[in-house]
Amino acid sequence: MGNYVSTLQTRYCSEQKSSEVFGHVQLGFEPVKKLFEENVQNGKEENAQLCVFYQGKKVVDLWCKAEGSNFGPDSLTSIFSSSKSVTAIVVAWLVDNNYLSYDQKISEIWPEFTGQGKETATVAQLMRHELGMPGFSVSLEPDELTPENIKKNCIGQIIEKEMLHYDPGSKRDYHFFTRGWIINEIVRRADPRGRTVGQILREEICEPLAADVYIGVKDLPKERFADLTIRGVFDVLQKSIFPKTEDDLPISTFLKTVAGILMVGFRSNKPSQPAPFKGIPMFRIDKLVDLFNTRRDIEVPSAGSNSSARGLAKLGALMAGKGTLDRKKIISENSWNEMHKDPTESMLFSFNTSFSQGGVNNIRAPSDDSTVTDENTLKMRELFKNLDGFVGWMGLGGSIFQWHPELEIGFAYVPTLVDWTDFANTKGLKLQEKTVQCVKKLKRGSVLWMNDQDQPCTDL
């Protein structure tokens, strides 16, 4: 117990550093800049990037840098579950090239994927988190997750032996890590060249777009990467006692959250199911952060992308443009439609999700139900009420990667500070909301300057 508490003190109790804001916004997006600056002034950021494309043009390009850091707009950072939407784009590329279809049975591509009803499961069920395998019965070694070992079927043979927790399609259950690992086995079997998710992403999508988004990378200079850090307990406690914004935790909620983390740690020697990675107990965010800071070469398509907000926003602009950006067609509009087809609603965690057959969530404005009194539900509804029409997902710690086809927005927010108190990704969602307000105001004013490449920006 002593070692556990000491580790938590080191990782969760560090003092937060002051930061400075850099970058620019196009005219009309000044409110987004102001909100980003306020987050920094209120001590909610250390290193972070915000990039937004509108109608195929970059209109917001902001970043903040902690004192003494070499963080910049092209730094690459782990984005956890925002990676899921990146992987969904790779699957859509395979569908577009007729190597795969969403209604196809996984066993047709992977004959060894059988037993206990696995042979009936479809690609779409996996993409919607409805396969029935949210966890494995064994923990994986990180070394097994390099592209070289993935191609040796190190992970494939483990999955082939796994049993389903429930019938495919009968329940939505978050496949935090398993969705990406199973997708990778499908992808490398469907691709004629046997490439992994990370290899296809780089060669077929990101290199043609010049977008800095990677899943598994070891050939870039170490200086390109920015490590994740964990928000300090003392910082959270101070803001709970002396709140600066409405998002600061009430002291009662703070105490409950810390107690929950401690209890999980004390019980981690006897978890209800094996942890995803060997040597990393379930819910030990500090150890998970260490893994993703040190093993950027492994492929974890559900949680392990290293990206910049610039790269992600460009991908988002591609998707907002239905597969085309700057006259470069990566995915046909027909395949784009297939990716976004048949969104089905189901609860996941504490909010309603609407995942398409291509594995991306469609945000819907929550219904106005006056009978709801639960404080958390009401907060979630307030956060999402003005984000109707966005597609994509977000990641633990605060990252967001989404696009809005109707408003033609590609949005990416990448912080290095993992905020373990904010599971709703409040900072990014409010920046998203402010972006929508700016776009709608520009549309109402019939602004035509977006086609002018020389339109001046508002510099910081």
C-alpha cells in the first residue's frame, strides 16, 4: 500500500506549470481564441493544441506551451480513444476499395474467428461496440503489438481462442482496447498487401494529405513527441475550495473521485477481469500514461494514435468534405455514406450514443425531458445540446476528434494534461460549441471571404 500511495503522490500531486498561448484565428473566430486563452489563464492547460477547418480552410490554429517546454503546433501526442475514429477512417478506405464491407461476417475474412457464435458476427457489430468481446481473458504484452509481431499472428491467435461475453448485436458495451485489436486482424487479412491499420493510415490517407496522424510510429525524431502528464490532485483540490469557473469540481465530488481512485488501486491485485496490458492494473491511468509515452511504436488502434491537432483537423476536414479535401479524394462519397449509414441509438456510460455501421458516433441534441433530475445527466445534456450534427469521438484526458458535415467543420483538440476529473471532456466540448456559434454567425452574415486565400488572420 505504501508504494502505491507514494506513486500516486508523484504522478497525481505534481504542481501545474504556467503556459503561454500562440497561433492565430481567421476573422470571425475570435471568441474561440478568447475561450482558449481563458482556459490557459484559469490553469486548465499546460500544453494543448486546437485546430479547426471550415469549408476546407484552416480557420483556428492555436496552441499553448508550458514554461520550459518545447511543445509546438506540430508536436505529436497520444489521444487515447479519439483514435477510434481515425481507425474507422482506415476501415472506410478498405470498404471504398472493395476489400471489405460492413455487413460482412468477420469469419468470412478470418476463418479462424469461430466458436460460440463468433462466426455470425459482422464488421458493423464490431464497429458499433456490439460484438460481445469488450475484454480479453488474458493481458497482452506490449511487445506483441508491434507491426512485425502483429503480422506473425501474435494477437490473432489470442483472439481466436477468446469467447464472447454475450451474443453479437445484443448489447452495446464499450470495447475500449479490443475493438482496435480485432479490427487490425481484420484489416491486415482484407488488405491485399497484408498491411496493418497503422501502415494503411500512413501510406494511403495521411501521407497524401500531409496530415500528422499515426498509429504505431518509430521513425520520427524523439523531439516531435510530447509526453502526457496527469493533472495534480492539489490543483484540483485548490480549485474545488476556491473555484475559478463553473467547471471546477465541488469539494464533495472531489473527495468521492479521489476515494474511488484509491479503492480501485487497492483492489487492483484482484481485478474482475484481466487488465488489457500486462503489468498495468485496470484503471491505473498513471501506468497507462507511462506506456503510451514510452511505446509509440506499438499499434493500439482504439487508443494509441500519436497526432497533432493540425493533422486531426485536416482529417476532420476530409470527412466533413465527404472524403475529399483540396481536390484529393481519399474516400468516395458513396463509401463515405456507407461509413455514416444506419446510426443506431443505445446508452454507453452515462449518455446516449448513436454509432453508425462504420463505427463513428453521431451526436444528437438531447430531448427536453423535464422528468430527469439526475445531476450528471442534466450536465451531459447541457454540454451536448448545441453540438447536434457532429460525428466522431473523444478520448480520455480531454482530446476530441470530430467533424460536422452540414456545417463543414473539422475539429481537433489535443491536450497533454490528462484531466482525470473530467470524463465529459468539458474544455474541448465548450470550444466546439463556441466554434459552432462562430460558424453559424458567419453563415447568417453570408460571409464570402472564406474563398480568399489572402484573408488576414488575427495573430496572437
